[in-house]
Amino acid sequence: MNSRHLPKILLIQALEQSDLQARHISRSTRQRATHHAKKLSSQEPLSSPESSIQFLTNRAESLWNFLSTAYPMITESFQGAQATVPSFIVVIPAFAAGLLINGLGTSQRVNLLNFPLLLLLLWNIGTYVVTILFPLLGNGPTGPLLRHLSGGFDTVAQWLGKGPWQKVPLPGDANREWILQSAERFMNLWWKHRYPIIICHLRHLLHIGAASLALGIILSMYVRGLVLDYQATWESTFLSPVQVHTVLHGLLGPAAWLLGFPFPPVEEFAHLQAPGQGPAAPWIHLWALTAFVGIVIPRIVLAWLSARSAHNASESFTLPLNEPYFLQLLSPERGQGIQIDIVPYSYQPSPAALDGLGQCLLNLLGNQATLHWRDPLPYGQENVPWIEATSLPQTVALVCNLAQTPEAEVHGELFHMLQTSIESSKGQHRLLLVLDQEPYRHIADQKQIRERQQTWQRLANDYHLQIVPFDPKDESRDQFLQTAHAALWPPIGERT
């Protein structure tokens, strides 16, 4: 998708999810935006990701126009959401800092073993080693960086809710709470969906900044060398001239080869040992070229690779359409040709549970699906003949009673039978294991409910199933939709 539209879609999502009672953006306004988006979108059903994203983009644009008139401060405040930090913001300060750094030291005697560029070179070599080695070990520097950035986003979100924003004059107390909550939710959504691109862009800035800093230091050395006379020397408590020759030859030898300089022999190193000294110009050339080859060029290459990764991540990005918010928005246009069978096992769910579960399943699979409420299966029955009686793609929602204790000989055998029948359908059918909490909620506390859920899940694990808790008293269906989408068996992409 075009990532330029992402901020508006996420902003609309944050505003709507922070206004569940439709006090600020009325339901009629939302419905008009939905109808308008359907007219602008393709005439084909929203069955493909491309058509779904186009619909969401058009809907966001429609609601954005409404917000621009009704709540102009919101649209003005979020205009910067698409902004990225340009490279020159990092390049210019880093280059200027390099110019101000004295790369030759504070005195006019340059210590070849304590050359200021040596520390910078070692730091960059360590960075390259970490960048290469960590991914090979199945880890990477992104993890700690990601944790720190996530913590920073959480801090900013808390600051929005508790800090100076509380004193900013907003249009009405009711709007204040809604806007602040939406801002916090938007930041979390933005970070959740964009962090791979943000990480790549941040790496690009760090690499380009390091290259600029090194270039500034190199130029600074030559500028100072033009107006001051620097002498080269070295001193060490432990190293002999032979050892110093070996160390510097390994470090600066490649630069000498590139420049065509004959590397000084051991005798010259003995002459340069303090208090001896010699001209620093050849050594400045060697250090400058070593820094250019060892810092500037690799950093520019890494910056290019990071920019390319950010571009590829941005171009390949697509909205997670399996999230509850998008599932509910897209549900009216999905589900054609799908049959949903709600099958209670060994009990009769309440009318509220059946109605609520039916609506949740339609939101999950699409409102155009055909919904069937089957009679409860008696305890111990393992034969469900109507599974193979339809040629339509079928989703069987087996509803179990949390008040019952799961039994491997009974419930486990039923799971196995259903899975066997579904596997023989050649990928047409799906299974969803729903656990109705309503009967047990009246006779148990939260701790007992959690323990019973864990007991059911342990049995479901033996069959690679995930239970989906359901309680009709829960007004929000987001958790159910999120869990149910992940719990469909066989998982999406694994149909046989």
C-alpha cells in the first residue's frame, strides 16, 4: 500500500476506538463515510487486500474531510505524522562537530599510538562486528534499540495524558479527554505498524552521521596541518620499537600500500620514540586514508543499505487486515459463499450467548456468510454427519461449556473426529473451539475461571487447537476477534 495514507487510516482508527459511544464522530457520519468509500472503491467485493486497503483509504479521506471542519485542531496537529527526519539534519551537525574536534591532539606532538582517530576507528570496527555477528547468532542490535524506542514511545504517550497537554486549551472538557486518549492510541498504533521502517531510517541516519563526523575530523586535520607544524612521536611503557612497528604496520600498512608510500622501517620507529620526533605529514596522510577507507566508505554503504531496506519495507507494507478494527469495517462485504455452523456441545447456550457469538463470527468471517445454529450435540456423541453434507467452505464453531470439566476420552475424541473430517475436506472447512464462560461465571470467581480455562487449553494443546473464551456480557469484541482469527484450525496458509 502507499504508506502516505497510513497516518490518516491509523488516526481515524484511534479516534473511532477512543469514541466507542459515538459522541464525537456520530454513527451516521461513519456510515456516510463507509457508503462513500464503497462508491469510490472497486465494484468487486472486498476480498483482496488491495481492494480492502483502497476502501479503507477512501473511508479515511472522507472522515478526514469531516474532521477538518468539525475538529480542525486535530487535523492540524497530526499533519506532521508523515514527516521523516531529513539526512541534512544529521549530516550538517555531525560534519561541523568533526571540524571542531582536533583530530591531531591538543599539542603539536602527535602520538602515533594515541592518535585521536584510533579510538573512532576501533569504535566503528566494533560496530561492524556487532552488525555482522549478531544476526548470525540469531540476535541483533535491533532488540535493545527497539526496547528503548518502545519505552520512549510509552513515556511520550504517558506525558500526553499527564503532562503539559492537560493545560493546553482544547475545545471542551469532553473533547479534551477524547483527543488526549486518541493521541496516545495513535502513537501506539503508529509505532506498532511502522517500527521496522523507523528502525531502518534511524540506522540510515546513524551511519550517515558517523561518516560525516569522520569526514569532518579528516578535513580538520588537514586544515590544522596547513597552519601549524606537527611532529610525530610515540611513547610506551611496555612496547618496543619492533612491536610498535608491527602494530602500526598492521593498522596503517594498507593505506601506505594504497598511497604507494614505503612503510617506515623499524630503525625509523626507534628514532621517533620520545623524546625523538619526526615530520607528522606522512602519518597524517596514512591515518586520514585509513579513516576514510575504514569509516567513511563502510558507513556510506551501510547508510545506503539501510535506506534501501526502509524503502523496501515501506513499499511492501500492508495493513494488518486481520485486526479486529479492520475485520469489523470490512465484514459487510466479506463472507460470500461461506457457511458458519455454531454447534453447542452437551448444553444449551443462552439466547444472548448465541446472538452475541453469531455476530462475532460474522464480524470475523464476513456478514455475507450463512449462519446456522445447530442443535446441541448430546454428551459422548462423536458423529457429526452434516460436516460433509455441504460443498460450501464451512467453519464449525464448536461451543463448549466452561462449567464442564474437559475429558480426553470424550471431548478429546470429538476434537479428533472433527479434525479428521475437516482434513478430508481438502481445505474447505475450518474449526474454531469456543469456550462459553457465561454458565461458569455465575458460580465461580475469576481465579477459578482462569484455572478452568487453563485445563481446557491443556487438552486443546494435544490437538494443536487454541480455545477462544467468549462471554456475552463483554461489550467489546476486539479480544475475541483477535484470538479467534489466530485460533482458526487449520491456520491460514496451512490448508491442505
